[in-house]
Amino acid sequence: PGAGKGTQAQLICKRYDIPQISTGDMLRAAIREGTELGLKAKSVMESGGLVSDDLIIGLVKERLTQPDCVNGCLFDGFPRTKAQAEALDKLLKLKNAEIGVFLAMQVSEEELVKRLLNRGLTSGRSDDTNEMVIRSRITEYNSKTSSVADYYKQYNKVVMVPGEGCI
Ligand code: ADP
């Protein structure tokens, strides 16, 4: 959280003319629209936890049926757990496709907290205004998401990107 995924994702998608599939943006849209998924995701997101794998996988599965994905896409903030990575591989296999590269941005924890609190001043995201929630998101990242890189390392797909300095 706060590493700059969304910012880099936008630049990459523009350059390669592919859609940006941000599970966070999709969940926030579901909350705004008051869908069943939104209702289920809201409290988890507000507390800084991860939304359940089943809900996320269902969301991505549906999104991938849309025609704009035929030439590839960039997942932003997904997969966030090993179970999501495994489910994604299965899903892509059915479509004769696979992940090309896994990018992980590296930023120190203090810098993340600073950026997120700063973003909270204008983002309108309640999960960016409370330092306890920000710390919970980082704890979730350390316990469930950081190891997703290991999953892709076995296929030699990981590129680590320094996330501090200029955009
Ligand atoms: P950030 O990375 O700054 O936290 P995101 O928009 O990527 O912003 O995610 C916001 C929140 O949405 C997460 O804290 C989590 O609750 C939920 N979320 C987004 N993507 C996933 C995912 N792939 N799996 C589980 N939860 C997710």
C-alpha cells in the first residue's frame, strides 16, 4: 500500500495500450454502487484487512471476460495472496495465457506511512486517514502478500523495482 502501484500502472497501461485491472478500484466502485460485493468488502477494507480470496477471484474472473483484455492487461494490486496467484494461473491457463512479468515495488515502511497519510488529505479514502489502519494494511502485506513474489520467483517472473525517488 502506498508504494506507487497505481501511478506506475497508469503509465505502463498507456504505453502498452492495455487495460489496468485494479481490484482496489473495482472494490471501491462496488462499495459506491452498493452492490452485494461492496457490502461484503466495505468493513474489511475500512479495517485494513484483505477481502476474501473467493470474492476477489470471482471479480477478476468476470472482468477477464471483457473484450478489452484480448491483447493482455496489467493487474494492479492483484494477486495479493498465494491462493489468488494459484487461482489466476488456473484461470489464465484456460485462456491459453500466462503472466509475463511480476513487478514488485520496494519502499520503506516509514515512507509508505508518510505517503498514505499525505494521500489521505485528498484521496477521500477513509483507509488513508487513520495511521492504525495504514499499519494494519502494511502488516497484512508483510504476512500475506510479500510472499506472492516467491510464488512467481519459481517461474523466474519477478522484477523488483525501487519505488523511492522520482516517478
Ligand atoms: P493500497 O494498495 O493503497 O492499499 P488498493 O486500492 O490496492 O490500495 O487496495 C485497497 C484495499 O482493497 C486493500 O487494503 C484491501 O482491503 C482491498 N483489496 C484490493 N485488492 C485486493 C486483493 N487482490 N485481495 C484482497 N483484498 C484486496
